[in-house]
Amino acid sequence: MTQDDKLRALRWSFYGISSVMLVEFLGGFLANSLAVISDAAHASLDAITTFWLLYATRLSLKPPDANHTYGHEKIETIGGQLGGIALIGIAALLFYYSIARLLEGSAMARELTSIALLAVIYTLGVDVFRMKILSGIRDYSPSAKADFFHAVADFSSTVTALFGVAASSLGFGAGDALSSLALSGFLAFLSARLVYKTSLELSDISSARDYQIVQSLLHNIGGVTGFKSLRMRKVGSKHYVDVTILLSSSIDMEKAHSIASLVEEKIKHAVGRATVTIHCEPVAEELPFEKEIDRIAMRDERVKGVHGISWTKTSEGTFLTLHIETDPSLTLSEAHKISERIEDSIERTFPDIKETTVHMEGYPETDSGRIVHGKRDLQKIRQILSSNPNIRKITSIRVSESDKAKRVDITCSFIGKDSIEKIHREISMIESEVKKSIGECNVTIHAEPV
């Protein structure tokens, strides 16, 4: 639904109600029909109101400026409210004239009933046309909704006027005034409901159902640990959503942006047309002790790895030991400075740690080697595996050599129901047999279930 569609529908509605005003005033005046004249008065005010709704909608399409940073869409809501207030005035006016005619006992000219009937039939056709073009956009625009209610009221008043004219033509003189009296009550109900709804919108009310949908959505998005300050309001068919999402402090900016974009996309899909503003707030998570030690040590860019973290709690405090891998070309003085900084950081973070011992070591260099395609070793290994009754399938055997060692990597399958303990014994036995057969080597066996 485009903004041009809104304007086009309101424009044609204005043309239609303006023609009704002229036709009914003429027909009602000639036939002296209060119902038709009242309907014409209704149409004249309705034409003025529709013109204002059209103007207000045009204003609402203006882009944001320094004085209206959220845009001008609320002007359209104001237009809808003024249209509702105008309907209340119309209802009061019709009520007054209906009571006056009932008290006076006057009636329309029966010989000119046909003129009044033609005016009413023309009006019915225009009302149906207006309801049709406005029904498709009423859910997207308060102005269109207001004008749709006007068209419904016009149709109802025209039908009521038709009954009044028909009753008067059949000799029931009060029918014309009674139909106008019924019309005024109907108009009052419609107008009061419209003014109430637009007043709620101007007070920034939000649908409780939409709010609950967004709440449920935020609870189920991966990476969002919580949220706060969820605020929603609606202007016309557009929602404005403002929320602060809580994210782990350990994630980077790119990941946080990705999560925020996902939240925005899901909110728009859930509530429809919306402007979503998302604030990201980091939340410090309480990591396991070992991971926290690892994180502290890895803050230094020269630290390449951490392992061998162990600690002992005594009556005198906690004693911590860890191994840190760093560039093997560093001097002892340089490595010592790194270890001192890490020890200080750990003891500041964990005051109950009595003493921290850091063992510095060079990180292992990449061991370059080659795959051995010699049939002799492969045949010996395959023979060992084939002779084992517990092995159901041999998937792969790979032998590689480097300056430091020979490696054998085997993938084979065992019965899936066997215990881990039994499989471990079998693997240990196979490793021992392989080493005896082809010489000293590092054997790794990956066991899979059949």
C-alpha cells in the first residue's frame, strides 16, 4: 500500500461526496424532505472533513525536518480525530432538526417524492463507490479510516433517508423526521468511537498484543541474554519500537551488529511496518575459573597459548600454576616481564589467590613432514588390524614422517555397544603391536561405532 494509493482514494472520495452534496441539497429543497436535506447537510460537512483529511494526509507525507524529527505522520491522526469531532457536530445537528420537525408536524411534498428518491438513489451509488475505494486502505491510514466511517455513515443515513421518503410518500408524515432521528444516534456512536481511538493513538498507546509478541520474540533470539527499556508506540499503520538488548561482553562489535540486525528484522516481520531502534549493552558474564585465567593471560598479544592450569586451595590461600606459550626467541628478561604482568592481573582479579606461578615456554613450531606411501608399513598395519576380531571395518590408514617423529593415524570401526573401557584396552593393544611391527612412532586411533 503506497502513499499515492491513500491520496488517490481520498481524492476520489472528496469528488464523490461533493457531488452528493449538490444533488441532495437540490432534491431535498425541491421535495421539502428533511431527511434528504439533513443528508445533504451531512454531505456538505463530510465534504469539508474529507478535504481536511486529504490535506492532513499530504502533510503527513512530508519528510522529517528539524522541528519534526520523527516525521509528520501524527498530523494524519489529528486529521482523523477532527473528522470524528465533525461527525459529532453532524449528529447533534440532525437530532435538533428531527425533533423540531416532529414537534411542528410538517411533512415533505408528496407530489415531488420522485425527485427526492432520485437524489437518494444517486447518493447510494456514490456511497457504495466511496466505501469500495476506501475499504482497501482503511487499515493503513487513520484519515482513510475516518473517511471510510464517513462513507458508512453516509450510506446508512441515505438508507434511512430512503425509508423516510418512502414512508412520507405512503402517507406517514413523521417517517421523514424519525429516519433523521435514528440517523443522528448512529452517527454519534461512530464519531465517538473514532475520536476515542485517535485520542489513544495521540497519547502514544501501543497494542498490548504487539508488545507481548515483541517480548516473546526477544526471549527467543540466540545471543540475546536479556533486554530492557522496551518501548512501543504506533502512528497510523507504523510502529516505533525502541529496545535495549543485553549481549555478552565477550562478543565483538561485528557479532553484536549482526545480532541487532537480526532482532530488527524479526520485529519488523512480527508487527509489520516499523522503525526499530536497538541499543546494545554488554553484560559481564561469570566465566568458569579456568576460562577466566585463560582470558586474562591471552590479553597479552605475545601470548600464543595457555595450558596446564591447576590450583590448590589451602588454609593459607589458593596457589595457582599455569603454563604460557610465547615466542621462543624472546629473552628471559622479556618473558619474565610478561609473566609478572599476568600474575599481577590474575591476583587483582582473584584476591584470594595467595601466589601465582607462571611457567613460560616457547610455543611449538609447526612440524613439517611428508606422507609415507611405502607398502611395507601399510601392509604390516593392515595385517594387525585385520587379525583383530573386534574391528569391524578399516576406514583409513595414514603414515607420515617428519624430522621429529613418525606418525600413524588410523580410523576403524568397533561394535557400538561395547564399553569405552573395553575399546580403550583394544586400542592400547593395537598401538603396542604397531610400534613393535614398524618401529617407534606416535600412533593415534580414531574409533567409530558400526
